[in-house]
Amino acid sequence: MKHRREPEILALLMETTKATPVEATAEEQAELQELEEQRQQSDRDSKRSAEVNAKRKREAEVLAQARGDVAQAQTQTQTE
């Protein structure tokens, strides 16, 4: 089955096994919809979390730089 796309493989399988397509029930459709909504919420949460982490990292870098500047200024005044 190498170098064949999924629809081709499925068509061959269905032809070979004389299978018939089965439609999803309303309950299964609702479950699929719920899973899709959960996936979308998870994506939004991941993006929001990444933004918060990036902001926290930027703030930590600014504070570290400010501490470094203060420490550098103190050492300069002590040597003078």
C-alpha cells in the first residue's frame, strides 16, 4: 500500500471486504463536536499560556538587566 493515499486504500479495503459506509449517529456527531470544541479551547489556552510565559520572561529579563545596571553603577562609584 506504499505510495497510495488514504482514500485509495479505503476504497480498496471497502471493495475487497464488501463493506458499506456507516453514518455516525446523532450521539456520535455530538461527541465529535464536543471533542472539536475541546481541541479549540485547548489551542486557545495554549496560546494564552505562551503569551503569559513570554511576558513573564520579558519582565524577568528587564529586571535582570536593571539589577545588572544598578550593580554596575554601584561598583563604579565604589572604585571612584
